[in-house]
Amino acid sequence: MEKKKSLNLKEKLKLDPKTLLVDVIFDIIGCALYGAGMYNFAVASNFAPGGVSGVAIIVNKLTGGLIPIGLGTVLINIPIVLICFKALGLRFFFRSAKTILFSAIIIDYIMPLLPLYKGEPILAAIFGGILAGAGLACIYMRDSSTGGSDFVIMAIRRKNPQLSLGLISLAVDGVVILFGGIVYGTIDAALYGLIMTITYSVLIDKIMYGNDSRKLMTIISTSGQAISDRINSEIERGVTIINGKGAYTGADKNVLLCACSNSEVFKIKRIAHELDAKAFVMVSSIDAAYGEGFKRHDSQ
């Protein structure tokens, strides 16, 4: 039994070197964009956006810079990770731990070397939000996060997969934004933080999955059951398998149908191609989805 558990753990953590390299590249790009938005725009213009980074900025302000922002995010993340660990799973945890460390190092040691924006705060909020949103989208695309409120957001989405990442992020970040306004002593600081948070929340949704919030994925593969099992265990989405046959080759195929939220498209596509490099994947937008995990049948 212990040997089986050990094998399962190794299988969960198994990562192809090429995949790891792509993850690291996306991490560096994403953390650099995110760090620039937070440090070179928000901090430089004296306001705090939402999330754990916003909390770290506030702590940095209250301590007179004694606790660096990157280090602060790591310290704040520790209790959140312990609370959300079970809901998020081991693989997501280790991916995120890597991203958190990259983010902390870049914010504390790289961003201070770059010029700070000293212009209009409202422009800092908008362009800081654009940079942060683009960075977070890069990170989310690789099934990772910067921790903190992201862990809370992802845990909420596991229970409510129909909700968009941007909207949950905006709701969770509201409390931090209000507190930031109090610490900086002006309502303007809270408003700038809100503008930046709305900007990056909207941009995350736009970059990752466009205007629509639901997708229908059709996967044609010879490994239908294996793909279905992975989707069910890792993403907790139901899959319908239909037996089919290739008209040209005459080979038996499985046709998989899976309704999902847009943020899950990248994960499902990755699973399909990991198990069958020749899998044919189609992604369609749907106007509405009713049933478990989506809208109730009596919703208007």
C-alpha cells in the first residue's frame, strides 16, 4: 500500500523537461510583467491594489520598508497555503510554489533596478493593471498562480467552476483595496487600487478566454477513456464518450464532449495532447450551459 502511494505521488509530480522549461519561461515573463505593474506603477504612485501583493505593499508601507514586498508575499502565503492545500492538490501547489518564489525574487531584486513611474496616478493604475493582468494571464495559462488570494480564488472555483477568475478576483480583492485607502489616508488611493484591480481582472478574462464564459470541447482520440479519467480527476468535469470511426482510415475513435469554463480549456487541451499527441481537439463557444457545475435549470 505504501509503495502504491509513493508511485502515485511520483506520477502526480512527474513533469516533462520541455513542459518544465515552458513553465519557467512563462513564469519569468508573467512575474516580470506582474512585478512591474505592482512595484514600478502601484508602489511608485502610492496606492495598493487587491490580493496578497496588495497586502504586502500595505505591510511594507506600515513598516517603513522594513519588510520587502516580495518577502511579505511569501510570509503571508504560508498560512493561506496550509488552509487551501487540500482543495488545490499537490501538483498545483508545487507549480505555484515555484511561481511565488520567482515573483518574490523579481519584485525585491529586479524591479527596483528599473525606472519608477512618477506620472499621473490614474495612468499608473491603468497601465499597472494592464501589465499585472498580462502577467497573471501568462501564469494562469500554465496552471499556476502567484499564491495568496489566487489560492483562495482557485479553491472557490473548484467549488463553483462556472464563475470567472476575474470576477472572483475582484470580489476577494475588495477588502484589501479599502484597507489600502485607509493606510494611505486618501479615498483616491482606494479608487486607484480599484481601477488597477478592475483593469487586471478584466484583462485576465479577455486574454485567457475572450468574451464568452463557456466552451464546448470536442476531442477525437484513440485514448478516450484515459483522457476522460484525467479530466475527471484533475479538473472535476464530466465527459461524454461516443464511439466513432474515422471515415478515411476506418479506425475506431472515441469522441469526447466536455462543457467547461474558458479557463479550463488550456488544461483540458494539455491533458489530451499529453495522453495522445495526435488527438484532434476542437473548441466551440456556447451561449449557455445548464446542469451540474453550470447554471441551474430554473435560472433565468
